[in-house]
Amino acid sequence: MPSSKSVVLTAPRQMSMQEFPIPEIKGESLLLKVEMVAICGSDVHLYEGVGFKASFPKILGHEFVGQVTAMGEKAAEAYELKIGDRVTVEPYIPCRNCRFCLTGNYQNCVKVMTYGVSLTCDVPPYLWGAYGEYIYIAPGSLVYPVGKGVPAEAAALSSVIGNGVRWVKRKGEVGPGDAVVIMGPGAQGLASTIVAREAGAEPLIVLGLGRDSLRLKLAEKFGATETVNVQAQDAKEIVGKKTAGQMADVVIDCTGDPEAFNVGLQLLHPGGRYVMVGLTGGRVTPAIMDHVVRQEIQIRGGLGQAWCVDEAMKIIHSRRYPVESIITHRRPLAEAQEALEFFINPPADCIRVALVP
Ligand SMILES: [Zn+2]
Ligand SMILES: [Zn+2]
């Protein structure tokens, strides 16, 4: 009987390779042979057993690309796919019935199911995460075809670029000529940089720390007009200079650092939009709220990539940006645990790590 070897998180910081039966693929479901899966920052939280979604046993992995190897009888029509096609899939499986799904906000779906995040592998058909040879794709999933010429690294980041689309365009409402500041040049900040470039941001200023020099260089490749090491340079002065004293229309805060908030607020002009997307892990952010009141700053949260991956796939397929450079390290699936440990405190030359089965 065919089977899939998958890496199971059995307890905090404990993983083992286990063998699962390949499920029967019926209706609108699919089976994918995983080509590559990226390790997301939230995988680390799950691995360490922190956060409300930490549960066991679980096959991690929600940023992936794979090849269709089996299809239910209704899947061809539902997805316009055939066996052998390459696809990437959004992490969320929306219920399509609750008020959030019906208003296009399925990241807040009341029955939210997320590959490799909320679903545990003790529930049939078990293969709910991409840290494995195969992953099961449930009916109602959001599946996107991937062209042959697209590097697996770029396709695996479809939802990361999708986040950028949602945060920059939908939440930040960035349009041509808007002055945009992106704080934190990690994978999400870099994805936001690409999308802000696509949206016509000018200037497009990316802020990082001294250790971020490689990331800031990549931000320039993605279209940043200016990069700033906030430990050596005065971000407020630079943003002022680059905007003729007007300051920024939009700040996208991808830092996850409570300290960054007050810095970011100072970079906006009155009425500017502050899009908060970095999670601080529950740490309290001491905020100068008088500034928010006096300047009528609009603070907006940004979570998932709801209805934005279509646009992300167009950006990826355009090949105008070396999206694949965000994945700096590759490891075999069998070394998933070592790779996660490595990614907890990554060296300066590491942005994202991917696993290859
Ligand atoms: Zn992720
Ligand atoms: Zn729903």
C-alpha cells in the first residue's frame, strides 16, 4: 500500500518521521507530491509549543508547492487541473459560510482550518501539513497553478507575497506616488517591498538593523528607493528629506517589535496609515497615543492573504522580481528539526529556510 513519510511534531521541540497511508482521493480533493515547503516564522512558534494554535501531533508546513498526483472525480472541474500540474495552495481552508468568509475575510473564519497550523495529524486523512512527501488538499481549498519556469522557492512563497498584497494594497491602500516606509526587512517586509514597488510607491523606504545588510540589499533589488540602518541613521530625518518634509503616507510595520511602534508613528504625516502586521508574541506596546489622536493616524491590523494570492501569483509569474532569493537556505525534509533549530536564531545571511522532500 502506498504511503507518505511525513515529519510529525509530537510535543514541543520533538519531531519524528512517521509513515502514513495515502488516503483515498474523492470528490473535489487532491493529493500533492510536495516539491518544496518553506519554514515560516509561525512554524517556529508551533514547534516551540507557544501560541493558541500549538497542539499535537501535527505535520507542520503551510507555504508549499507541489505536483498533483491524484484527483477526486470532481476536482478537475473545480480546479481546472490535471495530473502532473504544479500548484501552490493557500494555508486557509475557508468554510465559505460564516460572515467573515462571506465578506472576504476568511482569515477570521469562525471554523478556520489551516494546513500545517490548526489541523492535527490524528484526524483522517492525516496528511494536513507539507512537511512530508505528500499533502492532502481538502475540498474548498484555494489552489493556484504554477508555471514550469517558476522556481519552487518563489512558488512556495505565494501566500507570503499574498500577505504583501493585502497589507500594502488593501490595508495601506498604496497607490502611485505614495511615500511608503516598510519596517523590518524579513520575508514579509521584503514581500511588502515588492508589492509596494508594483503599486508605484515613491519613495519606497525600507528600515532595518545593522545585521540586516543582506536583507536591505535584497530590498533594493526589489525596488526600494532607499534603505536605512536605524541603528546608524536617523530614520525620521531620512524620511523627511526624501518626502520634502511631507513624511510618509503609509508605514507597514513588519518588525514584531513593540519598540518600533512609536518610531513608526513619527514617520507618518497627519492622517497617515499605519499597517501593523508583525506579531509581538503578546508583549505590550507602550504607545504615545496622543500622537495618534493629534495626527489622526489610522492604525490598521493586517493578518492573512485573503483574496490576494491571485494577484501575488501574477507578480510571481511576471518574473520581474527574484522572489526566490528570499529563500536563502535549503535542507532535506529528514533534517526538518535541525532546520527549525537553525531558524530559531538564524545567521545574518539567512532569511528563509525551505525543506525539500
Ligand atoms: Zn506562514
Ligand atoms: Zn468561514
